[in-house]
Amino acid sequence: DVLNAELSNSNNNSWEIFANNIYRRSRKLWLMGMLGYKSVSANGYSLGDALYDGGRGKVYIEPGVSWFFSKAMYATGRARYSKIDDRQDAFSAKDAAYNVFNIDLGLVYSF
């Protein structure tokens, strides 16, 4: 047998809560923000199994800004910070924590 049915997986074992807001400071300047938490619990495999995933938790904050040059063009930027607590799985013998930083910049032109 090359293909085997998976006895359990990581579907439907997560939940997320977040708040997202856009504040129109003026016609040209919009301020945005998101704050949230995501939890993924362990999948159904046993601790010693090669497919075991212990799950993770993630806290994140994403402030952003958009500046409108005209009706057809605007620039946007968003900074993201996440703290991920990754629990033990088949590839890491102990829990680990990661701090993740990300910046997105964009220029949008509609025609």
C-alpha cells in the first residue's frame, strides 16, 4: 500500500478572534488596524507519530495606513507583528516561540 487513509488531521481544530477597524481621518488619509489571536490545537495523532502536530497559538497586531493621491491612485502600507507559540511536534522536541515582523507596501492604480 502506497496510499493510506489518514486517521485524523488538523481540520476543524482552530479558532480565531480579531478586531479590524478603518478610520477615515480625511478623504486622503485612512488609518487601519487589526488585533487578533488564533489558536490551533493538536491534531489527533499520538505524540510519537511522524504526523503529530502539537498545535500553536498566535497573537498579532497590524497597524496600517492608506494615502489617496486621486480617485484612481493610492499608496498603502501595513506593518505586522506576530508572536507564535509553537508546541512540540514530530520535528521539534520541545515548544518554541517566534517573533515575526513583516511590512507590506503597495501602490494601487485603477484604470
